[in-house]
Amino acid sequence: MSVAKKEYKRITVKTLVDMKANGEKISMLTAYDYTMAKIVDGAGIDVILVGDSASNVMAGHETTLPITLDQMIYHASSVIRAAHRSLVVVDLPFGSYQSDPKEALRSAIRIMKESGGHSVKLEGGKEVKESIKRILNAGIPVMGHLGLTPQSIYKFGTYTVRAKEEQEAEQLLEDAKMLERIGCFAIVLEKIPADLAKQVAESVSIPIIGIGAGPHVDGQVLVLHDMLGMTHEFNPRFLRRYLHMYDEMTKAISNYVDDVKSQDFPNESEQY
């Protein structure tokens, strides 16, 4: 049974918890710049993720690892200036929180102070527990991330589905409960079996946001450029393309080139 979309002036972490309690699904997309974030926010998205996927989408890197804390702050600052309704979550990039809880806190504080972000997200379970606790103790909201954790790609060696085996599935469920217990306001589950995602969502009171985790969670997230079809090489099973902008933009630019070459542009009405 679907729940009617409600109107919210500003989404907060409490709003998301209330949405789960009321059975209202949560919509989440990435954004990395002012113009796209303004469109996303205006369209009614609940959560904007300034993802470290900017490393792939905006900078062309093979993985999320190269992006720096300074670069994440730059992207987050641009998004914050456009977001008047959505909750903005900013990824802590690789190397900014794993080694030392004090370093994790410093990184999170920089994001909050310098970008104006509303919360941070970091990958992992029990291995980053102390870093998460340190950040939470400073009053900074934290979203967790379990399952496929792209910052650990070289550890896993593949982007394949995680937690298919019983032992890893049990650990993921245990980690999710731990993240709720220490105070995370939500968790992203990436590329895990739908049945396991359902079990996790039913086992915790905080929202579970899925990406490749099936329909039985509390919300969904996609990379904006993927769902708009601006990228075309990436074709995972979980991706639904709502537009095919790569083809449309290529056609438009090609038409512009032709018009310039043929001196059709600018015409008399397009000059002073």
C-alpha cells in the first residue's frame, strides 16, 4: 500500500525517522554542483548525497579513492547553496576517517563548518565504530553505509553483490544493529540480496536506504548522472534510467557544431 507524498519545508534527520515510522518511502539522489542540486532540490528529493562518487562522475577516476577532503568540501559547498528543502549528506572520503577517530572527527568538523553540510556518511561497521562514536559525540549526524563499500574495492577486488554467504550476512545485520545502537540516523545498504535488506530494515528503527538492495527497504538512492542517462557505460541490474541524456546531449551539441560551421548560428534574431 503506497503512502501519499507529504509536503515538508525542510527535511531533517528526524523527518527521515518519522517517515520510516509512518511508512513513507524516502527518495535520495546524488548531486555535486549548484545547478544540478537546485534542480534536484526543487523536484522534491528528500535527501541529496554529495557522494564520493564525484571521483568517478565529475573527475573521471576509476574508483572513489582519489577524491580528497578539500574536494568533497568544494562539492558540498556548491550543493548546500542550492538546497533549500533537502537534507544534505556528505561522504567522508577515503583516508579521512579510517585510521584514527580523532582524524575522523577533524574531517567531519571541517565538512560541517566549511561546507555547511547537514550530516556525514562513512563506510563500514564495527571497524569504524570508534570513529563514528567520536563524530556523534560532537553532535554531528552520521549515516552509515554497509554491504558493497566502494572505498574497500581493492580489498574485495570486485563490485559484485555482497553478503550472499551466511557469515557475511550475519555480520552485516550485526553491524546494522550496532550502527543504530550507537546513534546513526540512517544506513545505506549497497548491492546486497533483497531478502537480507528486508531483514535489516525490519530489525532496526532507523531508515534503511537501498541501492541495489531491493524494494523492501525504507528508501532508494541512485547516482544522478546514471539515472538521467548522462553516463552510458555503467549498466548494473539495479539502475533504472529515467532519461537518456547522453544521446540527447550528443545530438544537441552535434547540431550546434553543424549550425556554427554552416553559419546558421547566430541568425538575425540572435544578434544585437
